[in-house]
Amino acid sequence: MSVYQVVHMVAMWHGFVAAAWAMHMVGGVPSALVLWCAALRIFAAHR
């Protein structure tokens, strides 16, 4: 795994965390849970 890939993955993950937090603050728990499920699925697929 190259440094670029690691940086890209971390940046993506931080983007998901930020998006999930924003969704949680704006739309409440259900939308945040949906986003978390999608993020975890994508994260698992990239491993």
C-alpha cells in the first residue's frame, strides 16, 4: 500500500465522519445511521 493510498483512505474516512456528524446535527439519528452504514460498507470494501 502506497503512502498516497493511505492518505486518500484517511481523507475519505474523515470526509465520511464529517458528513455523518453534519447529517446527525441537521437530520437527526436515522439519516446519520444510514450514512454510517454506507460509510462502513465502503470502508470494508476498500480493505
